[in-house]
Amino acid sequence: MEMTNKMPKLWNPAAESMDRGELAELQLDKLKRQLIRVYEQSPYYTAKFDKAGVDPAKLKSFADYQHFPFFDKDEERESQEDSKRQQGHPLGLHITCDIRQVNRLSSSSGTTGAPTFSGFTKADRDVTAENMARALVRIGIEPGDMVMHASVMSMWIAGLPILDAMLDYGACVIPVGALSGVERVAQIGVETHPKLIACTVSFAQHIVKTMKERTGVDPADLGIEKLVVFGEPGGSIPEIYKPIEAAFGGATVYDLMGATGCHSPTGIACEAHAGIHYFAEDNAHFEICDPETMQSLPLEDGVEGEIVYTGLDKECAPLIRWRDKDIIQVTMSPCECGRPGPRMTFKGRVDDMLLVRGVNVFPNAVRDVINKVSELTTGNMRIVKPGPEPVVPPPVPIKVEIQAGVPEERRRALADDLITAIRNHLRFRAEIEFIEEGQFELIKGTTGKTKLVEEAG
Ligand SMILES: [Zn+2]
């Protein structure tokens, strides 16, 4: 793609291409008001801030904000358990509005414990709609365009809340859902020819794999020009999105991201697939923190760390300094598409991160490198760590499943290639043990994802 001086269309250019100095002023002003509000309206926050020795009225800079305490999943769960007992609702003691102002509930999937809830007031729904409009304009969707929502119509944030915001934008929404499977998507798709389909990455893959065989309808014939995918990181991984684009006859896949505790969506990728453009800094503030010290890092090109969110406009129950546990790399340099703002690349989950002599290693990144090096492997692999701690001394043992019938000599060369690629891309020393195809016992983790790490023994 060539560099262009023409700025692609934006929904809210004043907010989306604000000068960074002006943006920081606006964020600080909103932040201070939000902190004072939660401190005054929620005894939970009063106690939390008092305990940390911070006073919102005295906040003068983002450096001061460093002293405010984080908020994490365990605290959220506890606050919601307490509000169920004390106030008869599950939104947490950190609620900062009248419970009767809450207009819609969302909930986490609850796969890793009891579900947690977020409430949205009418004002919160309006900010969500604003952010969705920003996303849709960026990818060339206009009011009246047919948009198929093929995701479970549930309380999940990418279920009904996204649908709600698409309706608000004025798109012609086709809420086909995902539960009736590819058959229904094919049947309705053939009749309506939507311009866009919004679904999870895995549902898009499922369509690619099964639709033609099961229904006789080739996804390429549906006339879909754009796919908005969410829920999993695959939408930015070429090995995943390229086959989807090809199967839909040259459609473009756009990876959509949200920010917990804010008004999702907060970012969408562009045609250049060069990271997700974060477009909501005026309402969804983020910090990048050093994963070991949790110190907020300066927002420089290439900075990487755990992302921490604060919903500046969240009315119902703001999560102040929410630890999202995602490791994100931020690109500040301009994108070739001409759209403004920082871009984000997902690197992995904090909980999955291994430490190899000071280097942060993500198992998914190791798998990606192995998959790129050779087609003789099968995509299955396991990093072996010595114990429950995330520390692994090098050389790091990695079991790699290999296809049947690869001769010994070829294996030795392949092991060397893998070790070199891992050292070059991920900066640590590995030791490869090949596992015969079919011998690998595939253990699924609690989230349904294949486990990439095992403990020795
Ligand atoms: Zn771009």
C-alpha cells in the first residue's frame, strides 16, 4: 500500500485525531472528575483510596495517578459477592449510580469461576454507540448497510451490546446469531447479501471449513466484503486471517478489540493489518505497565507491558486502574493507512508468561515461531517448565510433535532450525524433543484452549 496524504474518513475527527497534548489535558480533567465522583459516591472507593493514602482532589498529573491502587478480577468478584449480600444486586460495592438507572447488564462467560457483571446506564450505552460508530466508519460501513451479526446474542460484551450499538448507528442489522450454525448463516446470507459479517474468529474459521460442504453455499458467493472478528487474538495473525479472507472471496478481516471496564469496542485494525488502531483514548484511558514492577511506562513507540484501563466516562460502576492481564505492544508511529492514534498488538496473557533469564516468553509466540519454521511439525507443542513457578532456566525444553516418517537426519536439521529461529525471534535458548504424531496427549485447559505448558515430572 502506498503512503497517502488523504485522511480516511472518521466518525468523530475532533476526538479521534486530537493533538496528544490536548488529549492528555482532556484525559486528566475527566480522570480527576471521575476519581472525585467514585470517591464521593461509593464507600468502597472511599475506603480503597483512603487505605492507599491517595486523595482525588489533589490529583494534578498522571504521575500522581501512579499512586492510585489497581483493581483486579479477584477484587471485582469480592466486591460483587458483597453487594449481593449487602445491597441485593451483583454489580459490586463499587457501583456509583442509582441501581434503577442501570439500563443493561453484561456478564463475563464465567468459564473460570462465577460470572462477573457490568452494568450500563443509558449514558453508558450512548458512549458504547459512539465507539461502535467510530469502528464502523473506519471500515467503510455506512448507515443502511446490511450487517450480519453472527455471534451468540448473549450478555457477553460482543453479543447483545455490540448488536445494540450497531442498531444505534443505523446499520441494517441482521441478527442471525451463531447458535443455529452455518446452515442459517448460509440461508440468510444468500437472501440478504450483507456487506459485513461480525463474528468470533473461530466461527469465521468454522464457516470456512464447513459451509460449502454442509450447505452447498460457497462463502465466497455471499458477497460479504468485510468481516469484523472478535473474542480471540487470531484476527491479527496472518496464518489465521488470510485463509478466512481468501475463503470469503477476497474480503477483508478487521480485528476488533474492547477494553474491560470501559465502553467497548475501543479499537479496530485497518486494511494494512498493522496492529489494532485504538480510537477511544478520550473515553477509555490506558496505561502500559512493566509486568514485574507494575510501574506505568512512557507511551513510546514499541513499548510493551500489561495494559491497565480506566473508563473515563463510565457511569455505572467504573473499574479504576483495571489490570487486564493482557500484554500489549504499542506502536506510536503513523500507520500507512493514514488513520491516527496508537496501534496495539496482543502479545500474550500475563498468567501464561514465562521468565527465561529475564526474558518474557509467551507460549503462543513460541508455537507461532515453530509453525512458521517447518511444515514437518503438526502445530502441537508443549514447553516443559521445572515447577509451578513461571521461571524456566535455559535451555528451555520444548516438546514438538512431528509428522510421521521424517528421517533422523532431517530431524536433526529441523531441531537446529527451530533452536535458531527461537533464539532469533524470542531471544532465548531452547532444547527440542520431537514427539511422534499421535503420541501427544492433548490436554485442554479450563478455558478450552490447548495447554502449551506442562510441568516436568
Ligand atoms: Zn492503519
